[in-house]
Amino acid sequence: MRIHLFLFILEGKAISELFINDQIRAKEVRVIGIDGEQLGVMSIQDARKVADDEGVDLVMIAPTAKPPVCRVVDYGKFKYEQLRKEKEAKKKQKTVEIKEIRLSPNIDTNDLNTKVNAAKKFLEKGNRVKVTLRFRGREMAHMGASVHILTDFAEALADVAVIEKQPKVEGRSMTMFLSEKKN
């Protein structure tokens, strides 16, 4: 059972370019058997003969090693296991999103508490929170006096969050980043 195709394509991307069977050009290779046991260093002809006797393929898994390492394995099953491992690793990755909460300078305390609760939920899920204080019209003249809103917001979340970036003015808004407090 020989497979001569060495480039599998999944979703338009090349997964791997492993050399198998006749594509291996090394004179000597270190061979790993079908059960994972070391068979030692042997010529490529002997390694191919071992693979043929087992009825499976000879796959070069470490081409840069001296001598290159080949494995006696069913290539289709080997590729399937590799893909499954890659998908599992991808599933376990945690992506951190940035959630934004917008405030205005004339926000009332109850509205601020509602926004604090929303930010607390975002932080508990492991996301970062960007708190934006937006200024319009004449509010631009009193930007400095409104910094206390962001500091109050951060103090209300002090038990679950730390300030990652201090409040900073950018155009018509003032932003601050919060992240989850590490225990």
C-alpha cells in the first residue's frame, strides 16, 4: 500500500510536505518501527523493505536530524492523527477580546453602576475592557474635570480588575484599558 501524494490540502492550505517511500533521498536513515520501537540506523533500501514487509509506508518525520529519522507507519492514519492533534490544540487556545464600554461626562451614578456590572461580566469571562469617555460640543472644554469618572469606574472594579493603561486623551475621547486581576 503505497501513497505517492505527499501534499494534502485542507480548506485551501497545505498541511504538510512529508517525504514518503520513494521520495526519501537519504542514503542512511534512523528507523522507528510501527509500534514506536527503535530499529536503528539502516540503509534506505532496508528501511523500505521493512515498511513493505509490514504493508505500510516509510515516512520521514525529522529530515534535519543526522541521520534523518523515518517512521514505519500507515501514512493516511498518521496524517489523520496529526490533523486531529492540531484541531485539539486550536480548540484549547484562548483568545482575549477587547470589549468597549462607552461613557459620557454627564453620566448618572446608577447608569455608571450598570456599566460597571457589564464590565465585571466581561472581565470574569477573561476579556480586556476598553473604557471610553466621549466628549461632545462644550464638554470638550472640561475634559480635565471628567477624569474622575474613569478613576471612579476603575475603583468600582478594583476587586476584579487592574488598570492596564492609564486614562489618555485621544481626540474627542479619553480611553482607559482594564484587565482581569491575577490571583
